[in-house]
Amino acid sequence: MFRVVAVQFGVALSAALVADLLGGRHAAFGAILGGVACVLPNAVFAGNMALWGMLRKAKPESGASAAFGSLLLLLFGEFAKLAMTGGILVLIVWSVKHVSWPALIGSVCAVLLAQPFAMAWRR
């Protein structure tokens, strides 16, 4: 899971570099903000899943209750990830006066599209 976050971070930096070349520092800043809005919640989610995995190894359970607990944790984590992403984007809208919207939205799209490719990529 942390490999996916690393790939997303690299995509965010690449998007910022492209935005800097096309639109200057202002666009690069917008791309960095868009990348952070997506990478940060994914990193928190990956950390929580790793912690859950370590706890499960320490106290192994089996059966339907363990599967249901894992499913609930996964669904709650995904909801929290979406809420954090939306909250960070709202915070950016309220706090940053002159953000380059094409760079921010392009970076968000690039980072989100990198996730399925990073998950499908095997070593």
C-alpha cells in the first residue's frame, strides 16, 4: 500500500514540474496543493491499514466476525479518505486566494488515476 502512496507522490511531483514548465511557479504551487490533497489522505489510510494488519497478526481471529470487522474498517477508511480529500480541497479554496485551478485539478486527476495503475503494477 505504501508503494501506491510513493507512486502517487511521484506523480504529484511530476505534475508540479509540468505545471511549472507550462504555467510558472504559480501553477506549480497549485499542482503541489492538488497532489497533497490526494496523497496525504491515502498515506493516512495506508498507515491505518498497516497498523490494522499488525494488530491482526498479534491477535489472530477467524470467522465471520473478523471478516465483518475488516470490511467495516475498510469501508470506514475509504469514507475517511474521501472526507479528508474533500476537506483539504475546501480548505485550499478558502485559504489560498490565487490558486491555478487547471494545475490543481490536473494534479488531482493525475494522482487519482495513478492509483489503479500503481496497484496493478507488480515488481
